[in-house]
Amino acid sequence: MIVGDRQQPPSQIKRGTNMQTFQIFLVDPSQLLREGLRRLLDDPSFSVSGEAATLGEALGKITQDGTPDLLLLDYTADDKQRLEEIRTLRQRLPKMRVVVLTDALSSVSLAQCFDAGADGYLVKNISSVALKQSLRLVMIGEKVFPTNLASLLVNGKVEARPAPIGEGGMAGLSEREIQILQCLLNGYPNKVIAHHLDITESTVKVHLKGILRKIRATNRTQAAIWALNRGLGASAPAAGSRSGAGAPAAAVAKAAEESAAGPAGQARGMRLDRL
């Protein structure tokens, strides 16, 4: 499974200045939610160019009014029609970012949405500050999802997607590489992975490059989704921490979350594209 990365910034970004205004189109059946999002996104960084109750209605308006930079799209878990619509969007409007807003946090749905081509997966109880920061990250080419997914995965509170049959199993990964891949999926930065497994950061980077090569991924996002598809996120790997063997998984998850937190501890979307 390959998820394309669109790293080039949109034309609206003026390099070397702080003037960055992104055109956003809202799609949600609830008019009240659309109005609320419009007010939340009343910000110099964003301009809501349009809204619609359905994606079909949105496509008609987008064709008439021009392509926005980002489509913020309502999503219900296991909505196969919506997944097909996201795939169609990616084919018809490849330069437009797509972020889904959902009611429930699900690792299966997250993997399905990224597989279909979404650039972000966010839950509707997200704060306005975190929403704006996540959308900014998407507009510079990042993939985002809730930071608390990491701790839920570690504690086994989010379901893992069963491994598909006939897709090459674990692609010849070693036990250590699987451990690192699990840490990666749980949201740990290299420093936390190294501490958790009692190895150096340089060793972590070497293993990550080997993992990407073996699973034919080009970045950490693709590797994380590959792991989700094979159920690797349901539990934390065994560890020998420098602070003592068998450090509690919750403590490591907390460190990972703090690393991914914004100002004043405000959690933001996870950034997984870099080694």
C-alpha cells in the first residue's frame, strides 16, 4: 500500500513572508457544524471558500468556483462509499489536500482513510487551536492524526486491523525492526525509541531505513499505515529502557505525547514523515 506525499507548498504560500492564506471547503451534512467550523476558521491563515452538505454538491461548486487548497470532509467509520469518494477526489483533484473529521477514534478507519488518499484524520472533539495547527501541518505536506491515538494503541484500547492475507506477511522484518515499527506506530520520536529499546538514535535511524526499504515505503507515514494494516499497534514491544528494564509503556507513551505537543501542552496532529 502506497500513500502519495504531496510535499510542494500551494501557490498561495508566499515564501519569506507571514502571509499564508489557505482556501478551505467544508463538507458536512450538519449546517450547524459547518457554521461552527466557519467561525472557528475565521483566522488570517484560512478562508472558507465554500460549503456543502454532500460531496456531490461540493464537487459541483468546486468546478464552478475553482479548486480550494483543502477539503474538510465529514467521515463515519466504515463508510465505504466515502472512502471511494476520497479516492475519486485524489484522482480528479490531486493537488487539493483532504482532511476527514470523524466522531470516533479508530485505527482501522485511520488506515482506511490514509489508504484512500486522505492527508489527515481528526476527531470532532479536537480543540480549535489543535484543528488550526493540524490544518497548517497538512498544508506544508504533513500527515496528521490525533496524538492520543498513540497512548490508546499502547494500552490496547484501539482495535488493530487484521493482517491481510497474501500481502507478504512481515516482509522479512527482524524482531528488532518489528519492535521499532511498533514504536513508530505508537508515535514515538527517535529519541524515545532509542531510550525504550536501549539503543542509540543512530541505530534507530539505520533500522528505520532498512524497514522502509523492506516494506517499500518512502517515509514514516507509509510505514505506520503498513503497520496498522498488519495489527502491529495493539501492544507495545518489549523494551529494555536505560532507566531500567521493562519501563512502563504508559510512561513512554507520555514522553512521546509530550514530544508531539504544541505550546502549553496542546496536543496537535502527529508528524510522521521524517526519519
